[in-house]
Amino acid sequence: DKDILREYDNLTAQFQSGGGYDMDVELDKVCNGLGITAEQRIQEFSSLSGGEKTRMNLARLLLEKTDILLLDEPTNHLDIASREWVEAAIEEFEGVLLFVSHDRYFIEKFAERIWVLEDGTIKDYPCGYAKYRSILEHEAMAKPVASAEPKPKKEKVKGGTKELDKLI
């Protein structure tokens, strides 16, 4: 019937435009790069270790072709080969990358702006990690140096306190 063939053509076109035939190749590329085995791909997510979950989540994000990657400690639980593969994939990523990390090497490689959360406020440094470190060093040198003379100690006496004239 012509309607069925027309519907088949429409569905085939949608499948192809969505990367349907290329998805298996892309899936293999990402999973192999992250060291995700065929056996791990069919396991229940809850049965995976922390590192395997990290790898699966990274694979999912990379396969989604998103415009923004929000990553929390992306290099934790990765071996060197997987870490290098993730770094290469991020270098190719054309969208916005927002990440939280304590990995100084990763920060140095990818950060173009640094936000530091401290005492409930965010301080913005619109620069890379090396410049950020330089700013911190400059700020530390600009702080007033504490006086070398210790403050006089106070001695409790009946009726109040009395400052000692000599240092103890």
C-alpha cells in the first residue's frame, strides 16, 4: 500500500537524520575510549562500581551531543588511558563546559574562568588557572604583615584586668 511505503520512507529519513546508522559506531567509539566493556554495557547501572558509573555517565553525556557539559570531578575513578580519552573528547567538544574539580592539571588544561566558592559567596576570576594562581600570590603579598611585637598580655586581678608592661 502506498501509505505504508510513504510512512516507511518518512521513518527511515528520520532515523537516518538522527544518526541512526552511525549510532552503533559512535557508541563503540565512546565506550572503547572510556574502557567500557560490552559486558558492562548490559549490566544494571546500580551494580556498577563508582568508576564504572562515572564512565557510563560520561559516555551518556558525550553521546547526547549536548551544548553544555556539567561535570562534577570528571577525572575521579578514571585510569590514565580513560582520562586521556576524556580530555581529548573535551578538547573536541564545541559547547560550554562547566566543571567542578580539585584536579589542578585538569583545571589548568580546561579552565578559562574560575569561580571559587568560599564562605557562601562566589568569587569570579575571568582567567585560566595559572593567572588565577598569580592573582592569589599577588593578593597574599599585598596583605599587611602582622606586627612582630606581640600584644601585651592581660592579667586578671581583683576588680578587673591589668596589662603587663613586660613580655612573658
